[in-house]
Amino acid sequence: MQQHKTVIIAGFGGVGKTTLAKKYKNVLDLESTPYKYLIENYGNYDAEAVKGQGIAKKELNPDFPDNYVAAIQENIGKYDYILVWCHPEQSLPNLDKAGIDYEIFLPTRDALDEYRQRFINRGNSEEYVNRVSSKEDYDRRLVQWQALGKPMVFLEAGETLESYLQAHPNYPKLLPREINPLNLKKSKAEIER
């Protein structure tokens, strides 16, 4: 791919980061799990399954967050979009320290019940579902996200990152991948629905 300006999106869980990257060739989803945790301990690695296991079963990688920031920096200019973890304490301050600019995409508070169902549908653990869809936790983190002073986009119920980017021409055009059954592989939870 040619060098160009990259839009870095720090997206809340469930906004559609993984789906977007599977569908479009100019999008990179830098899921934080393989950087934050020692993934070799998980055998047959499935990012959705591992990140949804809950925090108690994971061994931290001592190289995090430097390894994650380095991966972001290495891919700037290679993609139109890089999608990153939006944690206001563990991720975003490290991007700020490295001088990496980003936008934050979050659901509205009213959309959290829909997100809860998205987490259940994709097979996340009960601990993850409860923690990430908690309105109290959202309210606490919202103050932290606002304090970062970055542009924030709030997605309404029924809206995804993909639908938002497609509806706003000021963002780079999404370039579809050639259809490849491996890119469209469904998670176990999606198949069981």
C-alpha cells in the first residue's frame, strides 16, 4: 500500500473494529490482547475468545504498552485506518506520550444495553460483559476520555463504526477486500445464534 495519512480510531469494545478490518483492506485492527498478554500461553490463539475470557486468566506481557505503541507507529502511513484500544488509563495516555493523534469512538450511554447484547453474541465472558457494559464504569471512564481533549464520536444504538465512516465523506473511503471466506470466518457465538 502507498504512504498516506492514517486516521487512528480508539474504539470502544463492540463498535465494530474487528468486523471493519475483516471487510476492508485499508483498515488495520491492532487488537491489544496479543501485545498486553503473553499469548503463547493460549495455544490455538483466537483474539475474540482470549479477550473475552476475563482478566483473571491472562498473564501480562512485561513489554506492554511499549510494544503496542511501536506496532501502531510501524503501521502509520500503511493504512487509511488503524483501530486501537480505547482504555483511558492503560492505552491512550501512552499514545499521547508518543505523539500519536487519535479520535475516540464510543457508544452513547443509551446504547450500552445493545452493546451488552453484542458482547454476549460474540461469546465474551460474563465478567467482560458486565464490566464493559456497566453504565457506572462508562460514566467514570467518560470523564477520563473527555479529559484527554481528543475528538469524540458517539455512536447511537444501531450505529456501527462502519456505518458512521460510510456516512461521513470527510473520512477516507473504505476499500473492500476481495471476498475471502477466511476473512469472513464467523465466531463460535455467531454460528450458534
